[in-house]
Amino acid sequence: MNNKTIILKPNEIPRQWYNIAADIKLNPPLGPDGKPIGPEALAPVFPMNLIEQEVSIQRWIDIPEEVLNILAIWRPTPMIRAYSFEKALNTPARIYIKNESVSPPGSHKPNTAVAQAYYNKEFGIKRLTTETGAGQWGSALAFAGSQFGLDVDVFMVRISYDQKPFRKTMMETWGGTCLSSPSDTTQAGRNILEKYPDTPGSLGIAISEAIEAAVSDKTGKTRYSLGSVLNHVMLHQTIIGLEAKKQLEKVGEYPNVIIACAGGGSNFAGIAYPYVYDKINGKEIDIYPVEPEACPTMTKAPFVYDHGDEAAYTPLLAMHSLGHNFIPPPIHAGGLRYHGIAPTLSQLINDDLITPVAVTQLEAFKAGILFSRTEGIIPAPETNHALAYTIREAEKAREEGKEKTILVNLSGHGNIDLFSYQKYLNNELSNLKLDDEALEKSKDCYKDFPEPEILKSV
Amino acid sequence: MNNKTIILKPNEIPRQWYNIAADIKLNPPLGPDGKPIGPEALAPVFPMNLIEQEVSIQRWIDIPEEVLNILAIWRPTPMIRAYSFEKALNTPARIYIKNESVSPPGSHKPNTAVAQAYYNKEFGIKRLTTETGAGQWGSALAFAGSQFGLDVDVFMVRISYDQKPFRKTMMETWGGTCLSSPSDTTQAGRNILEKYPDTPGSLGIAISEAIEAAVSDKTGKTRYSLGSVLNHVMLHQTIIGLEAKKQLEKVGEYPNVIIACAGGGSNFAGIAYPYVYDKINGKEIDIYPVEPEACPTMTKAPFVYDHGDEAAYTPLLAMHSLGHNFIPPPIHAGGLRYHGIAPTLSQLINDDLITPVAVTQLEAFKAGILFSRTEGIIPAPETNHALAYTIREAEKAREEGKEKTILVNLSGHGNIDLFSYQKYLNNELSNLKLDDEALEKSKDCYKDFPEPEILKSV
């Protein structure tokens, strides 16, 4: 019997998160006046205990027991050696898959949803609002809300809302509420609906709606929750990479290559940041965040100050951005349709510590089908982007005749995304192209903002 | 941190299946002449190596390495202590959940699908045909086929085919083919379509179609595969209970009560038979298979000789049966809509070793919602029946003030069944009633068959 799965015992779960802000330089978020904002500026949006984490530069932060108790439903997650996938690719590379799809909502998202729900509950909050693209984040927060008795209202990007009715059901099964975004329940939503009644929606719009719904609640008991991009979200995800390290150690391996898809950056951060720490400290690793060619935030967009949302409610963040009012083509990887990317991840690009790459939608689904037919697990469309690039690396290893250890984050399963697989199997999908004109025009939206400094962390 | 999850190491996976046929008496299957059939009568339908298992009375049967290597994708499966569910029920009972939902197709079904695909491959078979109700079995066999390079054709009960298009996508993603049953590709299907063009279909019809498609293939390279009922299928599922035993031993527990839903009986057999062995050898345990009131095979149907399929292609099996041409109401637990139940399970009822019970559809979904909101995992509609009865037992324990250890098999997740959850959440589900007249009439279909002996095994 081969050693297919590498597991950790329940008591081997990491007890601390790794905070990359301790080890890199970051441009500060700016307020409307162009000056760095203080923590208090975020108080209407987030509870103060999470704001403290957002601005913390402490390297290791304890995971509360209450959070560990809920993570224990599915963590530590298994790691599998993808023997059959390797064989199909005829590669000398050893491919290890960290399987984050085993959580109840089916992705890595609850790692931070549970933590955020916990801190909000501790702070006396009763209701959370959020946005969701593909639905992974919204259902994760609904799940986390059910664990802590919090109400959860989710604004779901319209195209996903229409394509994935089951995600709404999932949220409702956990007691949450799901609205199609843009909705008529917020000013931000109404403004967009008036201008573009047929819009497929975007994460930027949905974030605006969710922030507005939170800050406009006069009881003061509602806060907003974000599923990616921000420092504290990246922080909560590092449990993935910290577990992966322990698992690879058990089989005497250390990765040469790390691959994960990146929309806002959170599953990438989860698996990669603990290894970026090693890289800063001298280890040689190639680390690849993978995005869709249809929404090339990392590979084509400049490093600028821009808002995180369409209605410009958020502070200005220093990040690669396609422009906060850019609406990407309706590819089926809804979680990768964000105009920006995490400031920490953007900084790692500036630092040359990671190497962004892009693949097409069809290349991604082709990889997902091969993975399904070899390793059994049907990956999320987002995850397929990571697998597509893994195939390129595995083929390179074959061509170069090099043994390599590749670590890939399987950020989620595709069981709720089978609509898109059916489209692919019916040959009804194409490589949606960027609207270059719209892209160019969207750059106007940040041209008057201050320029971030190009910092070097190492 | 509490001990939420009980895991086994990969090398703790059981290496043998438990064969209950070694420990109980069974009426033999009969041929069209009313006489016991020999193994050769089944040769056009199954490969001889599986027929040997079907008739084996050897107590322990080795699991082939090739099967273990594929089971290792998701086995050993975790067991969770349902602390939050217990708390919500305010019960002194300790509830342990064996989580079979973590397999790629999302249920216990691949435990036997992988074994059956392996034995067929070994025997030189190239293509498998089968039926599926809710879609769990069909997708499990498509998955298993992809692992061994076998073609898989699945006849899916029409009502489920229409309600669950994603199951078809799942099968196709793994390279299988899925047809709505009754179909016009078989004589059995055409006969039904002519008489009842609007039929919702039934497992009995779909089985007939799949058998016909297998035996009519003149190349001799096609066989039929059944996902429940038969002895060898029950055998392959016992890995569940054998793992569960090891897991409960790790926390110093032995169950007082075992609960699993039962359609054909395979997930029930999986968790329960290794404990039935203990019970035969003197242990006291209450063991409950749970069925829907709308399809009360165990609780209302007599123990008779009847066919396993609508078109009477199968031998006569000694089992509780509602009549092989009975079409149960279209409840959403498609896997529990079978007219019969495993002969081994039927015999255990005769032996008073297990106690069948029935719950309604609404009681089942109510339990599923409570479980989702406490333990996070959204169960399959079939599994909800087991959870509904678990609630009854937990409440009984509270009323009696008794500590109890309850072991429940979470046979599958409901992520592909969210359509039915949405119906429930919208108050659009009802407790579909049996058509008593149709039920009475269906008894005619077995009245001329021989009567089985009422045997006592212990």
C-alpha cells in the first residue's frame, strides 16, 4: 500500500498564525485626504480586536481555543501525494496536494471566517455583512455565523448568484441570508443598477454594498467581514502552510515549488507565506500565484493606490489593481474576478519573492478534468488555475529531467460548480478576453491617487 | 481544545472485510424454476471473482492492495464527536458520527465501487453498467471506473436525473455516461415508457435497464454492477464499521446504539455488521436501520421471495419487499426509494438482531438543518433519516436521564442535494404518503413465488 495521504493528529494543529507583516515593508492604507489612516478610521467597519490584528507587526499570533475547537471539525486537513496525476503527466516531479476542500463549505475560506466570527462575537457584534464571488466565502461566513450565533447577510455577485443557486441554499441552510448584487437595498447597488441594469456584477460592487449595509446600521451591532485581501485575513489562512510544513517534514520533503491560485490572495497566502518566511531567511523556493488571463491583476496591472471596492468606501490600498470600477469578463472562476490583490502579496511581487503567472479558462478546466480523473477530487474552477500551472511545471521537470517537489494548494472542491464543468464538457466555454478598452478606461479611476513607494523588504 | 475528531493513521486502515454470511443463515437465491441457482447462473451479469465473494461464507476476506491504494484517497474516514449537536439536543447521550461524506463522490458508495471496479478489471471486463437513484452510486462507480480505466454507463432514475443535473455532470467529469431511466435504449425501459410515459422512474426499473444493457453486449466484456442489496456489496462496506470500532476504542467507548439509514442496506451494513458480529457473540447493542415512512420496506413489507428489479431479470431474493413493480412516492431521498432491502439485512430482522424504524421526510430534513447548523456538515437527504432517529434516541436518553453512546453513520453529504434543501426551506416539501392501493396491488407480483423459510441464525 502506498503512502497516499499524509495526516496530522488533531493535537498537531498549529497553535499560532504567522504574520508576514512582521517581515516585510508595507505602504500604509490612506484615507480620503491621502494621509495614512489610524486604526480608529476602520472602527465603523471592523471590530477593534480585528483592526488590531490588521495593523499588528507581531510575527506569531496565538489562535484562540474557541477558534481551534471549530477548526477541529475539519482540521488538520489531509495532504495527498498525487501519484496518479504524476503518472498521467509522466513527470519526475513529486506533487503534493494540500486539501482544503474538506471543510463543510468546501474551501479554505472558513479558516478566516471562523476567526472573524469569533472576534466579532467577542466584541459584542450581532450581525455580519459580506460579499461573495463564487459563493465560497459567503457560505463560509454563513457557516461560521451559525457556529457563533451571528446573523450573516451576504451580497453575492449577480453572475454567480444566477449560475450557482445552490450556494444561496447552502448559506440559508446555515441560517444566513443571500442577496443578488447589485441589489436595490443599498445606495451603491442602486447607483450601479441605474447605470448598468444588465451588469454581471463584480466583487468590487458587492463589497461596496456589504460595507454600506454594515456602517448604515444605527444599532452599532453590525460589522463588515472581508474574505480576502486584508492582512488579518492572510494571517488566518497561514494555518494551511504551517500544517503543510509539518506534513512534508513527516515524509522528509521540502518543496522546490509552491503553487496556488490567487484572486484576492488568501489561499495563496495561506499555503505560501510560511514558506516566504523561509525564503526571506535564505531558503530557495519558487513560489507562483496563478491568476486567470481574463483578470490579470498581478501580471498586467500596475502597483498603485486604489480602493478595494467599486463605490470607493474602502481606504486606498497599495496593490496591483486593474481599477476599482473594472468589471472583469464573466469567467467561471468567480473567486478570481477581483480587480485588486492583497497588499502583502503585491509587496512580495515588488520584493521578487514570488512570481505571478496567468493561465486561460480552458487550460484551467482541462487541468481540472485530468485531476478529477486521476486523483478523484473535482476541484473548484479557481483551483483549476493552480493545477494548470502545476501541469506546466511538471512538464518542465520532465523536459529538464529534474526531480522536484511541488506543493499545491487545493483551495476548494467544485461540487457546487458543476454547472461550469458541464459547460466545459459541452464545449460551451471559451477563453473570455479582456475588454482592453474598458481596462484602459478603468485606469482613470486611480490616476489622481498618490503613488505608493516601491519598497524593498529584503 | 476538545477532542472533536478521532482519526486513524493511514496504516491503521482495516486489511480485511467482515462477511456476515459466515454467521447467519440465509435463504438461497432462486432461479425462474423456483430452485436455488448456482454461481454459473450469475456469470453473464457479474464477473466470477465477485460471484465467488457473493456466495462466500468465509468470515474474513482480504482487501486487495490495489483497492486499499485507491481507498487511501479518503480513508480512513474521520469520526467526529457531535458536541454541538448534543448541546442543541440537551442530551446526556454522547453522539459519534462516522463521516463517510469525505470521499470524492461524497458518500460511502465508493467503498464498494472501487472494489467492484477492481475485480471486474482483474476479470478482463472493459465496461460496467449500473443504475442510480439519488446519483450517489452512479457517480461513485464513474469515479471508480476512472481509476481503473473502465467505461461506465449509468441509468439514473428519472426524477433524480431531472432534480439533480449536477450528478450527471459529476459522472461525466469522471468520464462516465449518464442516461435518464426509463430510457429508450433497452426493452425494459421502452416497455415502461409505453405504459407509463410520465413515470418518475424507480430503482427497480433502472436496475432492469442496466442488467439488460450488460447481458445484451455480445462482446462479453460488459458486466453489471450493483451498489447495494447483494452480499458482496455489504461485505465491501464493512470497512466503515471496522474503522469505527478502532476509533471508538481509541477514546475508550463502545456503542449502546447504532443508527444508519437503509435503502438497499449498504451504508447500514457497513457500520452495523461488524457490531452485529459482536451482538451474535453476546454484546448488548440496539441497532436501528432507518427508512422513510413513504417507502416502508422493513417496517411494513412482508419477508418474501421477490425480484430485485422491475423487469424480473434478477433471481428471486429472500427479502422484505414492497413488490418489484412498486413505484414509491417521489421523496427527495432517492437512495431510500428501493422496493426491497438486502437479504442479509432482512435475515437480521428475522433474527431480532436489528430493529427497523421509519421517519417522515419533514422530520428528516428538520434533523438535517439542525445538524448543519451545529456540526457544519450538510448531510444527504438519506442521511437525514438516520439523524432524525438519532434525535429521538437522544431525547429518550434525556427523558430517561441515561448516558448513552450513540454511533451514527453519516453516509453522505448533501452538497449535490441542495435543491431539496431549498424546497424544504421554502416550505414546499410535504410528507408524501404511500399510495396504499398501488402498494396493495404490487403485492400481486410476488404472490406466486415460493415462500422463504423463516430461519433463526442464533
